[in-house]
Amino acid sequence: MPIVLTPPKVHTTGATDLTFERQVQVILYNDEVHSFDEVLGDVMNVFGHTLPIATKIIAEAHSKGKAIAEVEDREKAQLHKDLLQSCTPPYTIEIEEV
């Protein structure tokens, strides 16, 4: 005899409006100023990326002129942009809507 599972009862207490913050892309542009190792360290430190992920991002920026360094909420993206632009010399970074 098969077992019949019934879904659990769901209780609601009122309206449940869920709002999600729009995500943005942090775009890293290639430049001829920063060394590969310098960019690697900064991308790993600022975004918390692993070595393989940071290497992939930097290689794409080098070969294509730009790469998506991260997709995140606008507040974090702005913080990361500010951190990379505070470097000497500053990185070229943009934030774009997804």
C-alpha cells in the first residue's frame, strides 16, 4: 500500500510583501598601469574571491577589455568601487544595472 504524503499546513498572519534589492554588476576594466599580481591581490582582498576566480576575472579583463568582477547589491558594489578607486593609481571600475 503506497504512503500518501500531505503537504504541511501554512499559516499566514497577513500580507507578505517581499521586496528584493536589484543587483548590479561591478565591471573591472583593463589598464596598462597595474601589474597582474597587483590586480590579483586587490581583487581577492576587495571581493574576497579565491585565486582561481580572481585569475579568471583578470584574464577576461585583459583579453576583452573588461570583466564582471562581482554581481551584488548596490551598496556593496559602491563600497567595492570606492575601495578600488582609492588605490594609487585608481582602478577603472563601473557599476551597471543587471
